[in-house]
Amino acid sequence: MNSLYRMKAVMIKELRQLSRDRITFGMVVMIPLIQLLLFGFAINTNVRHVPVAVVDLSESTTGRMLTEAVRVTQVVDIKQHYATAKEAELAIHRGVVRAAMILPKDLDQRLTQGRVLGQWIVDGSDTMISSAVMGLQNMSLSGLGLQRNGLLKQSAEQTFHVALYYNPSRRSAVNIVPGLLGVILTMTMILFTSAAIVRERERGNLELLITTPIHSIELMVAKIVPYIFVGLIQVCIILGLGHLIFDVPINGDLSQILWGTLLFISASLTLGLMISTIATTQLQAMQMTVFILLPSILLSGFIFPYEGMPVIAQWISEVLPATHFMRMIRGIILRGADLLDLWRDTLWMAGFTLLGLLVASMRFKKSLD
């Protein structure tokens, strides 16, 4: 009986201690809640609204009707119209659109002869996106009103040809390996720096830092620079082995990969520093890292296509550095794009790094309060 009383006293003490630790208690509630919402609401393997372009060389009524028929499938969203196929290819290269539908000049003749009407050129680096667009190659022409116009006399086996760029064999490793780079860097970089200030406090080193003439911003920069080299080592391991073992092509310039990766490493490290200025213990720092890591994996486009997510989930994902890096690193490695082509993501990560350093330095006070 005395043993039960002693155990009861310890259990009450643990519950009271947990209730006072607001961050830990918040993680207990928020982590399962976020996972439920992410898996139940935001994650959607049924890809819709893929941004595409149209090149209608026929400039005919049939072309406009066919374009509208593709639009109403809701598999794609027509974002751009281009005059030539070359412009459409450049838009795919820059990541403006994921695919382009090209309708030839002799569209009406092809229709009456029962030939393939046109072609889709698709960014095949994402297998789920390419599968969604490939579903349109055999789309039915019924309901277009072409029968009433006397144009449709016979049907081809396929409505469209599909050309897959950057990953014609549709190997998942081509898409996964560059994305894995973002996930691993997010995990390690944030985890390393999220405990940086907390560790100094727990070890009693904060008093020494307070007595030094170093400024807060100088301390923040000095904290992240050593881990940049750690991140670069991980990049070499992942890309090197991915290329040797899984034959992942590296189509981009190595200098572009380096600068893009440095931007992401810096952004992730500053995010970890901000966490470190909020958390009071290393346990809290790890919990908050998990809080960031889960959305970074599920909403960044690493596993599930960005286009398949609801609009609210897309807004949340745009806040995460991992989302911008996924687009950037896949564009550079697989499509051969450069940072100027991906200037929106480049500017966002540079701005996030500067803002994060400023916030972390402002939150860090050289005092023991």
C-alpha cells in the first residue's frame, strides 16, 4: 500500500511538471493534430490542377474546343498560351508549367483522318505528375460537338502522343534522390542548431558568452557557419551515391547546385536558431524540430505533388524552406535550370535567411533572464 502512495505522488508530480511545461504540453496536442490534418486533409494522391501551357498552331475552332475539353477534366489548369513549342519547352525548363499541349496546324485534317491529334510534352521528373497527364492521351472526343460538325469520322487509338522529358523511363529514384537531399538537410540542420543556445545555457556556458564583447548577430552567424560544412558533406554523399548507385542524372551546373544548397542550408540553420531562442531545454528543441519536420516532409512535394494539395495546404507549404528547395534542387539537377530561372525560390530563401538571423539575434539577450 505504501508503494502505491509513493507511485501516486510521483505521478502527480510528473503531471504537474508537464502542465507547467507549456511547450511540451503543446507538442503533445499539436503533433497528433497536425498529422491527422496532414494525412486526412492535405495529402492527396489524386493529382489535379497541374499547371500546363497550350500551343495551338491550328488557331481553329476545333483547337479551341479541344483545349476546353482538356480544361474541364480538371486534371490540368491552363496557365499559359505560347506561340511556339520552343517557348513551351523553355517554360517547362524554368518550372513555370509542368506540361504543354501542342496542337498542330493540320488539326482538322488529323481529326477527319482518325490520326493522333496532338502531343503533350511533360516534365517527367515527377512520376505522379506525368502519370496524371498521361491519362489524357486516350481522352474521349465524345461530347465535343465534332460529330455534329461532321468532322469526326473515325477515332485513333490515341488522342495525344506524350513525350516525357528528363525522366522518360519514369524511374522513381530520379525524383526521390534530389528530394531526399532536402529532407535530410532539413532534419539535420534544424536539429543541430535548434539546441545551440539551449545547450550553452544547460552547460553553464551562457555566462561566459555574456561576458565576451561578441554581439548577438555575430554569435548567430558564428553558430551556423560550422554546420554549413557538415551540410555540404551530406550533399556530396547523397548526390554522389545517388548518381553512382541509382544513376540519377545531374544535368545542372555544379556551381548552381552548390549555391542553391548553401541558400537552403543557411535558411534551415537560421530556422533552427530561432527555435533555439524559444526553447528552454534540449528536449523542447527536439520536439519543436519534429513540429517543423513533419510538414516539411509531407507538404514540400517530396512524396506528394504540390499540385495535388488543397489551396490552404499550399499556403502553409510556401512558408517552409523545404518547399522552395525541392523545386530548386529538382529544377537544377534534373532540368538543368539555374538560379535565375528559379529566381522566386532563390529570393525567398535568401530573404528567409536574413530575416531569420535578425529575429534570432533580437530574441537572444545577453542576460540570464
